[in-house]
Amino acid sequence: MKATSIFLLIIGVAITIFCTTYFKPALDVVDSETMTIGGSSVAKTSEWPLFIGILTTFVGLCFFIVASTRTARK
């Protein structure tokens, strides 16, 4: 279980870092005033991969804590 938790932590941190560097926030359409919306010129945005990365990191951390406390009790 410790190996799985470490794997989840690494994957979660990698997803989070990748999403924060690759996906840039787009301007809000309401605040854009004279900005026109184009097909290829729109910035890439996605909140789900970032959420999945944070969630995976949290689950890996929880698994690691549980695995550490179980081995300490023996």
C-alpha cells in the first residue's frame, strides 16, 4: 500500500504541475469588452485535470498516512 501511495503522490503532483504550466486561464467573456472570440486564438483552459491532480495527490497522501500508521502499530 505504501508503494501505491507513493505512486499516487508522484502522479498527482505531476498532473498538477503539468496543468498549471500548460493550461492558461482565459479571459472572462463578460470582461473582454472589445475582444472577439476566435477558434484557434482562444487560450486553453481546463479545471478538471487540475482538480484530478489535486485529488490524486490528496488520496495518495491519505494512503501514505494510513500505511505509515499501520506499520507503526505492529
